Amino acid sequence: MRLIPLVLLSLLCQQLGASVAGLMFGTTGPAGMVALRLAFSALVLLVLTRPRMRTLAGLSRRGWVAVVMLGVTMAGMNLLIYAAFDRIPQGVAVTFEVLGPLALSVLANRRWLSVVWAALAFAGIALLGRDGFSAGMDGAGLDPLGVAFALAAAACWAGFILANRHAGTHLPGMQGLALAMVVGSAVAVPVGAADAGPVLLEPWVLAVGLGVALLSSSIPYGIEMQVLRTMPTGLFSLITCLSPVVAALTAWAVRGQRLAVLDLVGMGLVVLACAAAVWAAERAARPSRRAPRAS
């Protein structure tokens, strides 16, 4: 139980960094902030993990493909979700984003209860989209392009989870993630530079980018490395289902984004569906504790 506050702190840092990044969209654009976040995060992780040349030379072709796929899905996930943050409320965007891991969990656990969790999530999404679609953050409904970006980020998140599992078999620990972050930076930096231009090199912008990287990536990853050594993965995944709630709170505190009661109810349904699916998958994965029956 002592580790639960650390996981909540990790979620808070991650979403707070995204909210701070949102304040910079008018200056750098969403892609510019993603470029700074991934570039600084890659530098920090490389310093912490210090991958050895012997390790890199021993990495097979499949290992490098896995690392590249991990980096590409990471860059896509971040570019798309930040683009969604620019068009729809952060809490709503993260709610759509968690549909990616939820879909993986539902497909992996093929039981009738999975249909219930999927239906619950669909009901939550229907509530969020009850006013239809309209362009702009201040419209009566959700910006359709923002929703499309968030759903694409959900697909990238699902791909990131699968790629992370595969990369972990070739390069365990944080070294694979550090190399993937370098690949992600190579994808995101040209896009961000084209979007933001020379403003990315201004000292105060670089300082904000470093702060966002520390909040959104370095601190959460550091906490997760410590927590996952003793905390069951299922419990960790269960707590991270609260991401939409934390995102809504930080966006309200930092960016002044407000959500209606029905929006919060819709987000709650998706969070509940996500938590239930994780719990069901964890329960199904547990080995039976019953004693073998005597023949």
C-alpha cells in the first residue's frame, strides 16, 4: 500500500507535464513540444542507462527492428495525443486514448464479461460525444479531428505495448526504452522543427521543454522502475486506469479546462471499464491455487 501514492505521483507528473506543454502550443505547436519532450527524455535516459557498445553490437536484427518499432509507436502516440490536446479537453483525449490498452485487454481475455466492459466503455464514449461534433475547443461538441487524433493515439498505445513486450525479450530493462526514445526523437524532432521553427532553440522554450520531459517522462519512468520491482503488475495497471481523471484535474488546474457533469460520468464509465478489464485479465492469469485432485 505504501507504493500506491508513488504510482499516483507518477500519473500526476505525467499529466501535469502534458498540461504545462499545452500552455506552449500557441508558441511551439503541439509537435514542437513533443520534439523537445522526447529529445530531452532520450538524453536523460541515455545518461541513466548508459548502454554499452558491446550490448548494442550484440543486438540482433530482430532486436533492432523491435527497438525501432517501439520508438516509432512512441513518437506517433505522443505526436497524436498532443495534437488531440490542442483540439479537445485533455481529460477527454486521454479517455479516448486508454481505449487502446482496453481493446488489447478485451481481445486477450475472450470471455462474456469482456463484452460487458466494452459496452460500458462505449456508453462512456457515447456520453462524451452526446453533443455531436464541431470544430474548435469552444464548440458545442467535440472537434472531430481532435477525436480522430486521440483514437489514433490509442492505436499507437496498443502498438507500443506490443512492441515493448517484444523489445523486452531482446534488450531487457530500461536500455531498450532509452534506445527507442532516441528513435522516437529522430521521428519527432524534424516534425516539431517544421511546425515550430527557430523558436524551439530559444533558451526559455528549451527550459520549458526540459521541464516537460522531466515531468512527463523521466520522473514517471524512474518511479515505475522502483515500484514495479515489488508491486504486482496487475495492481500497477489498475491504478494507471485513473489517467483520464488525473488528466482532467491537471488540465483544470493548469489550463482552466472545465468539464460538464455528464462528461465526468462518461469518463468514469471508461475508467471503470478499463479497471474491470485489467482486473479480469489479472485474475485469469493467476495460476489455480487449488490442490490437485487425487486420482
